[in-house]
Amino acid sequence: MSASSLALDEAAWDSPWRHRSVLEKGFLSIGLVLAALLLPTWPGAPAVGAVATVILLGPARLAPGLLARIIRWPLAFLISGVLSVSISLSWHGHPVIGLSRSGIAAGAALLAHGLAGALAVFVLAATTPMVDLLESLRRVRLPAACVDIAALTYRLLFTLVSTTRQVRESQAARLGYSSWRHSVESAAYLTAAVLVRSLANAQRLEEGLAGRGYVDELSTVTDSPRVSGRVLMAGAIGLALLAVVSLWSAS
């Protein structure tokens, strides 16, 4: 879990849409994802990306710098895919690298659809903390054991990141990374320390759950926002208009 992921989770907790229903945000996000996948590349994908960006920077109040940080990882993944689609390799006595118009067009379409889809997913990720998503899965009757395992895994990931950061900062203060040799040794000690501490934290967490009588389900008190029919209707109308305009412009 990277620093960008942690910052995204913090932004979700601070988002003005934090207390809106997960159904409303999920409907909008999934609708935009489907639009990014199904609408024509031009102008559908750029339009979906633009709408998602406006939502993130506008009503969701996501910082532009944070959006740039979290989009770079999906963008890097997409660029690697674009290169594999656009560039062809062959052998004619020696390696030959080729480009074709069809390959470039396919790569551009892949980049446009993928980037628009990533921005659409961030509409939900940047406004909804993971605990709310897990609670919504519980409401739709997903087995409680699956939800609890996902919640514990999510919790332990944060513990792992925090432990790694603390140990590494301590090593750096002792000049543990002052040379290549010291860096290798410190990395080995860091791995061992993180594993030991993570196992200890997991054991304490297990003991704490057992002490609270956990058997099949961990009951918690949660706030369930009301679903607004007007918001869902507005989202449906907006998605329909986006689809109509994109299809009309592409025809």
C-alpha cells in the first residue's frame, strides 16, 4: 500500500460526499465506468474522463495534487499496455521494431478508455472510505465471514505500512542506508522486523476479537444514510445525456 493510497483513504474520510449513500456514489461511479467501456472512443472516453474529473475536483473537493498522484499508477500501467499494443516486434535476420496505424489507433483507444475508467473508479474511491464499502457489502447479504476477513486484511495492511515506516525511519537515523552494503543489511533487518511485528500485531488482534466474543460475525453500530431518489434520478439523467451526446457526435 503506497503513500498515495493512504492519502486517498484520508481524502475519502474528509470528502463532503462522505455521508452520502454508498448506493448513490456507486451508481454514479459504475455508470461512468460502463460509459467509459461501452461508448465510442471519441468523444465518449474523453467526455467520461472530463465528467469524472469535474466531479472529483468540484463537488468531491479532491485536491488536484492528490488526483495527479493517484492517477499516475494507473497511467503507468496503461502506458505499458499501450506500448505492447502499438509496437510490433518481428525477426528478419535481426530484430525489427514496427509501428502501424492500426496499432497506434488501438493503443490510443486503450489509453482513452482505461484512463476514463480509472477516473470513474476514483469517483467512488475518493469519496467512500473502505469501512463504508464493507458495510454496504454486509447489507447486500455478502457472507459476514468474507466481509470480516476483508476488513481485517485492510486493517493489517495499515499496520504493516506503519510498522515498515517506523523501522525504516529508525534505521535511517542510525545511518543504516549510508552505503550500498549497509542498505542491503538494513533491508534484510527491515524485512525480518516487519514480519515479526506484523505477526505479533495479528496475534494481539486475534486475542482482542476472541475476548469480545467473536464467533461468526463482528457486530458494529453504523450510520446508514438515506438513499435519495432525486440524486439517483439526476445521476441517471446525466449518464443518459452523456451517452446520447457521445453517440450522436460519433455518428
